[in-house]
Amino acid sequence: MFQKDSTYINYIIENFTNITPLFIDNNYVKEYCELCKVTMGFEIDTVPIPAEKKHLVLKTPQPLLLTCPVCHSFKIWIVQNIFLRGNDNIGSIQRYRIMSIPKEQPDIPEMPGKPHYLKKLYIEGVKCLEAGCPIAAAVIFKRAIHVLTRELLGATPGTLMSEFRSIINKRNKLGVVLHETFKNNPYLEKESSISDTKDSIHGHDIILFTDEDAYTLHEIFVELIVMLFVLPNSVNQAREHLLTKKSTERDQQIY
């Protein structure tokens, strides 16, 4: 039970993840569609709040209906809006996800089975996000990205920025050419700026991870999986379908 609004607000902040960075604006939220295999802006529909209940907006979790604009699949998030003031005394609405219906399914079928711990890292990272543990999620997703860049693509170990630079626009171990899609990424620039600081050298840089970093690293990982495995798999399936169709048409002409 909560006796004070402040107690309730602190509970939400401490136990759930701030998903504000995912919101493009009040009408769209950045989300990965499991059916379309791509991250895009999901349309947001909210439940109208009666005028006499407006004062409860910042006290009551709000259901949001998120719909993929392409395949029209949907999910529901229960979100708590909290008004917070920053150090500059400027206030803003921060959004915390209380629940997802259905629960986030941390599975991308096209993800490679080897190394076996890659999928485990991804699943654990998503669970950490769901549990409101962004620092843990950021650490796990960063490690998962390093598995992709170093072990599967052959990047020279270093910061993520330097590793991407060593493999961009070059044919990698998987035979796929990655283009410079992560340029000006806020986390990569941040990591590069602290890579030589005392915090980084002593491993204290993990406390600098923010909620936004966790979601950015998750997005980078998913985008890499899509570029390296999902798209090539889709191209191969389309090619096989076309060859099968041509073969069938040729057989029909013969007979």
C-alpha cells in the first residue's frame, strides 16, 4: 500500500524501466515487429480519459495499444507517466513500462545457433529490460554485440565504434557487407569519449549506463541480426521460391 504519491513514484522509478527513449513522439513508438522482422514506428492508440479523471493521469498506469503499420499486428503496454524535473529545473514526462501484453518474446528464429551463448545473452538482456534492470541489460547487449563483431565478423577488438569501423564496407567472415548504419550513434560516441578515462580502465564505466543506452544497444544488436541473418535468409527464400516457380512452369510447358 502507498500512503504518499512520492512513495509510489519512487517505487515505479526503482522497479521499472524508463522507456521514454523509445517514443518518437506522442503518436509513434520505436519497436521491433516479430512478423515483419524490422524495427519501425508502431502507431499508438490511447484509451480516452474522462475529464473528471484527468487529475489521475500521473497516478494511474495507462494502457497503450501499439500497432504495426505494415502487418497490423498489435500489442498492449501498460505505462506509467511520471513528471520529473531535471537539474536545469525543466520538467518532462517520463514513461515507465509496467507490463507488456503479450510478454516480450525474446526470440529471433534466424539467430545463429553458434556460438550457443549468443541467443542466451539476447534472452537474458530482454528479460533484464522487462525487469527494469537497464544497467544489466546494457552490459549483456554490449557483450552480445562484441560476440557478433569479434567472433562472427572478425573485427579487431576495441570499442564498438572502432570495431564497426574495422568491418564496415568490407566482406566479413559471413560473406555479408555491412554499410555504415551506425554513424552518429549516441552510445557509440559516448563510449568512445570515456574509453580512456579512469572509469573505463577500472571497470566503473558500467555505472554510467543509462536507460537509453540499454535500448540503443538492444537496437544495435537486433539491427545487426537482421542485416546478417534475417535479410540474407529472406533473399534465399525468395530466390528458392522463384527457382521453384520457374521449374514448375518449365515442366508444365514440357507436358
